[in-house]
Amino acid sequence: MFQINHLIRSSLISVLLLTASIPVLAVNAGQTARNAAVPDAGYHLPPPELQAVVDAPRGPLFRLGPQRHNALLIHLPGLPGIQEVAQPELRLAGVRINPRMHAASMFDFGNHLQLLDVQTGKIRDVKGLPPRTRIADTQWSPDERWIAFTLWADNGVELWVADVRQGSARRLLKDRLNTVMGSGFQWAQGADSLLVRLVPRNLRTMPASPLIPAGPNTLEARGGKTSQNRTYPDMLRNGNDADVFDWFLQTQLAIVSLNGEVKRTGPVMKLARASISPDGNWILTTQLRRPYSTQLPWERFGQLIEVWDENGQKIRTLADRPLRERMPTGQDAVQAGPRDFAWRADKPASLYWLEAQAGGDPDAPAKVHDVLMQQAMPLDHAPQKLMELGWRFSGVQWGNDQLALVTENWQKTRDTRTWRIRPGQPDAKPELLFARKTEDQYANPGTPVTATNEAGRQVLRTTPDGKAIFLTGNGASPEGDRPFLDRFDLTTKQSVRMFRSQAPYYEEVLGLLNDKGTQIITSREAAEERPNFMVRDLAAADAPRALTSFPHPMPQFRGVRKQQLRYEREDGVDLNATLYLPPGYDPKRDGPRPVLIWAYPREFKSAEAASQVTGSPYRFNRISYNGPQVMLARGYVVVDGPGMPIIGEGRREPNDTYIEQLKMNAEAIVDEVVRLGVADKNRIAIGGHSYGAFMVANLLAHTRLFRAGIARSGAYNRTLTPFGFQSESRNFWAAKKTYMEMSPFYYAEQIKDPLLLIHGEQDNNSGTFPVQSERLFQAIQGLGGVSKLVMLPAESHSYRARESIMHMLWEQDRWLETHVRHARGEAGGKD
């Protein structure tokens, strides 16, 4: 027997070697000469003006209490250091696990809590927190008397509660929580107790990884219909990985009272999910069952779905679902049989679930594709059919026995419908409330407002007479987003607008403060005013009452000018973008500047939807280190989010003309910024992240519009994602020509302009494996092109460590300074 677990030991050794090799942040060119074989070795700091963006104070998270008397403000510290991001981590079945904490890996924590009184605006600090506070998940109790939260300590995840009246916090129980598959706690029986997931006591040592392999790892295909399994990261590799995964899933359920009394219930389980009924008497569990897969994430593993009572007695097995190795093709496909069991939010203990029809195959001719079912505890009556759906179930919002809203979608056609049903009258005919195309945001009626009931569940908020609901939304329109609040009459199916954001502000509704919806709490911002919270009385003409007055986090960016651009591409499709001009810059006086364009392509089924205006000129100028606006600090003109629609109307697939449409989109925005006089056409760069990076490589391969490109965490060879990507549902063998024409790797010889490739070494996103950037760089290098590959240690699809982000900005700044700002000659030609 190994006395020290081999997996953890190996990880620790790797981390020690890694951290030992990390130099202090380089601040001058002399430090880069340490390793002549690796230019620019070590982490570097960008210019001070970019460092200031990374280290700017972050605004607090806002969590309105369920009774709307108080709000919780969760304050966030600066970014974590590489020593924290690079700590040991296991990657199993699509889950990244911190083995020391028995928790899913996370790096963004709150470090301070405050309570905001909605009526007075008074803010109180929550006392009693430890000196080094790392707050993960928070939940209000239904009566707004308590806040439960998890706190990461040195030896595991602890459960704490804060007394709202006293403004003080305390640890609730000594046992550690298991948060590998969720927050690890849920309010139960209203606000009297919590259902918790504990790390079992006397847990045996984690299975050791053998030094000598027991044999080869094999896969076998036994034939069958075409299946669509995408390329997933972090899969199990062998039986030992499966054993380790099982070890971390082991969970003991318990009910803990607010005085810390713990009542363990049921056996130790390999638990993926657990939820308690609103009345606190029953527990719905999902356990994973073998055999597992080395090709699929845990969500596709076999599942045993059961109901237990609060005393740990199993009541019934609801479903025993096998490993879903093969699925029908298409984005509307699901596995046959029952799925998605959950509790109705509006009843003490009633289950609902879906049953797929036609084998879950969207291509099968069928009038009904899903059936919504319900059954009340203690399951002594037959299940009831609530609704037959012609499309695929998307979601349900419960109100009462006379009101629930069911939404269904059909991804292939971009259709969506919302129906009213009466759950207490299963034979009643559903009423259609809304129908539109999912991509048509102008027609979006909004999202129903919910309220927290006594059991702590979200239910539809109605007017006092029960005849109307409330809707909130972004309010997409030809003049940009204008958030709104509507009252929707369930009988007439007509909306009355109660509030709409007005220029020069962008103001969105966060919650209703009375039953009539005439008093609301909002978040209001302007181009140079960061979001602050307001209380409005819609029945009075008074100005809104400010609850907070957070200062501008980066006053150096005051004076940034923002403009919403509207222009047209060659085939007549209307496009829009947001233009940012650096402080003090006047195009007429100063002439054109170097420009950074940052974009992300999106697929549409209609040109009309692709032409809709997005965003708002009145939103706060958020200068994020992840986005392009950071380069305003260096004097660049920035274009964010220019329309890059890829349209396939009718039976045409968008991607069959991807390159042609991408080129038209790029030409249109370049022509527009040159026409406006803000851009020198010979000094324009293009950048993007993920699918945006894929776009960048394609534009450099198929156009000479740009002086240079920045591509972060992208995929460049679609034959490495042969079973679909983004909205592409066809596999490689059904659309070979499209897959190959869309892959910039196959056109690497045409990439004549400098391309900076950045990628996290531990990318966890489906399809964007680090090898994608490595192979494209090798191709460009071998073909004599100009490129640089930067692999960020310990980083995922999004970068987290302060050192990594500082270095990313240093690389981007140097690339743009070298190849764009100081470029000579014309773009598309030789210097």
C-alpha cells in the first residue's frame, strides 16, 4: 500500500517544480536574457497604464434578499496569484477538482460581506469573519433572516451562517462539505435547517495511481447508428481515474439545524445531485453508476435517480438510466426515456420530469417530441401527463395549480414558444402566450419576474388578483438596448409598459419592491458612471433614490467617447458595432489612429435577425483586461463587437458560405472606420478569443485587410472537432468541404501577416485543445510566416492568475506596437 497517494504526490512535485521555476515578474529587458534558448522567458509586466486596469478595484456583487428589505454586497479582492492557480488539480470526467479542498476548482472568492438596507441605504459590515476570508457560494434564507455561505479554509470547505439582524457570522458545523458537484448546501423546511452534502467521516485513502500499468487502455466500437459525440476535455483515462472519481463523489447527506445539530440521513452515496422537496420531507438524488466512459463527461454516465425520505429510507427508484454512449444527431437530440427530474417549486412535494418521444431523435417524423409529466409524493397515484410538446422542452416556471409557463425550442429552425398550462387541471388545453425566433431579440417579450416563496423556491410573481405577471428584459430595439418592466395580462395577452430605460442612462430592473410592481430597485449606469443601485416609485414623479454611490474605478478613462456604428456589408445586410475613442482624441484634429477590432462570429437563419442592433451607447465604459478596450489606455481606437453574422436562410446552412460572409463582414467594418477618419487602413489589427480567435486566423488566411492579428484560445483545424462545433450540427463526414474550407490550418501558407497566438496550457473548453494553437504555429513557422506562440502555464480557457493576465497584456501590447503602431508600408503588402 502506498502511504502517500501517488496522484497527489505527483501533482505536488509538478507544482513545486513549476513554482520553483517562476521568476519574479520581469520589469526590464535585462531579465529576459536568463534563458537564451527561450526568448522573453518568465512573466512580464505591461506598461503601467495597462497594469492599472488589471489592479483596478472591483465592484461588489449585489444579491437582493427574498423579502426585498436588504441586499447582500459581496466584495471581491484582486486577482489570484499564479501560486494559487497552479495548485494541484485533478481533471476527471469533465470536472476539475481541488483534491485538498474536496471541491470543484475555483479561484474567484469574496473576501468581505456587507448588508444594504433598501429603505435607508445604510450599509453594515458583517462581523465575525476570519482574517483570511474566501467566500464561495451564498444563499439567502426565504425569510431573509439568515445568509448561508461556504468558506474555503485551509483544511476544507466550511458552512457558515450570517445573522442579518445582528450583522454577525459564525461557522455552523465542524464537518467539511463536499462541493465537487455543487454548492454543497440548500435551505430546507423554509429557513429552519439546511440540507448539506458532507465529506464522509473515516473516508479511506484515495486510490493510488499504480507505478506499473496493469495493462493497456482499450476502446471498442460495436457498430450502430451515427452518433454525435463532441471532443470533450478532461475525460477519464483508465480504471484508476474512475476509482478516484468515485472516491471524490462519496457523500453523506445530512440535515443541519441553525444551532448546529446534525442529522445524517441515508447511506454514503456516489452523489452527483441532491435536492430536498419544498416541504423538507423528501430528497431527490442522482447517483452515478458504472460502467463509465473515457470519451464522455459525467453527465452522460449511467444514472440512478431515487427518492428518499428525511430519515434515510429509500422510497422509490424513479429511473435507472444507462451510459449514453450513442445519441441521435442534431442539437435537438436527447436520449430516449425519462430525464430531468425535479421538484415543483410551488407545491410541498411534487415531482416533474420529461419523457422524450421518437427515441429522442429530432429527425424522426413525430408530432410530439417531449412529454411533461408530474407525480405527487408519496407516489401512490399514477403519474399525470401535463403537456405534450411539439418541440424540445426548454424550461418551466411554476406559479400555482392554475398557472405555469412552459417554454419549448427547436434549435434547427431557431423557433421558440411559451405556453400557459394549468398544472391542477392536466386536461386543460395549453394557451400560447409567446412565439418568435430565438435570434429575433426585437420580439423578445422578456423574462417573467419571480418571487421567493416560504419554502425558498422561485415562483412566478403575479399581481394581487393573480390575473397578470411581470416581464423584464434588455429591450433590444433599433436605437439599442433599453431595459424595461411590463405587466402582462394573462387573459388579454397584452402588455402594459411600466418602465423603460431613458437616455442618457442604461437602467435595468433588479427586483420589485411591492406587489403592484410600482416600486422597483434598479441598477443605473451611464457612459462615465459605473452602475449604482436605485429605488424608483413608478406611481410618483419623484427622481430615483440612490442606494449606493460607488466611485469610478478607473478615472483615467474619463473622456472615452463611445459611438454606436451602423453600416452595411456588400450584400445589403445591415451591421452594427461599438466604436471607442481614447480620452482627449479628436479625429479631425489628430487624424487617424491605429485601430484594434475585436469580434466574435455568430450564426443566424435570417438576415433580418442578423441586422438587429445590439448593445447600448449609454452603458458604462467597462475597461476590462480581457477585452479590447484596455488598449484605449495606449491611445488605440477600439472597435468592439462588430457584426460578424454568418447567415443561412431556409434550408441553407450558415457555414457553407462562412469564408465569403466573414470577408464581407470584415471589409464592411474596415471601410467604415476608414470612412469616419479614425483609422489608418494600413494600421488595423484584428483580435478575438475562442471562436473569435478562429475568425482571426481565417481573416488573416483569406484577406490582407489587417496589419496583424491576436488569437487567444482558439481552434484552427476543424477535422479535430469532427462531430460539430458552435452551431454546426453536421459531422465532418456529412460536410467535409465545409469543415476543410473553414479550417485556417489548411491555408496556413496564405497567412502573410503577423499572428500572435495565446493559449492556456490546461484549456478546459470543448474543442479548443492547446494542440490547436501549437500546430498552427508550427505550420506558420515552417512556411516562413511571422507568428508567436504563448502558452500560459496552469491556465484554462479563460485566464485567471494575475501574472498570466499581466503577461498576456504585455504580449499584446508589444505585438501591436511592433506590427501595427510602428508599421511601415501598406497593409497587404511588403514593408
